[in-house]
Amino acid sequence: MADIIYGSRLETYPVCGHGRPGEVCINGAAAHTVNVGDLVSIMTFQTAEEAEEPKYPPTVVFVDESNTVTSISSDEP
């Protein structure tokens, strides 16, 4: 995750929440690196053998101010 406002970056794990749709909540020590209302970029990754790479093209999900998905872009091989 990266805080777009302050440039802080951190690596953490996801936890299923029970909040409102579109809500992003940063908990634990990570919460000390961002502020309520900050814009954040959430990035995920996985490791794969080189031969598997074409099976997993990168995907970018764009959202609006309410975190509602507006478009999805996939860089197909």
C-alpha cells in the first residue's frame, strides 16, 4: 500500500471487514502511517515461475471517490 498524500509505503495483509461498501480501513501499526481521508494505492502481488507469468497478467482496478469500481484494465499478454 502507498499513501498518495505523504508517499509512505507499507506491506501488510488483508483482513475481511464488516464496514460499509467501499470502506478501506487501515489497522494496527500500519494505521500510524496514514490519516483518515488520505488517498491510498493498494497493490497486491504474487510470486510465480517465469513459465507461469502469461497466466497472470497485471490488472488495475480504478475507483471513484466512493471506492466504486469505474473501470478495470488488464494488460493481456
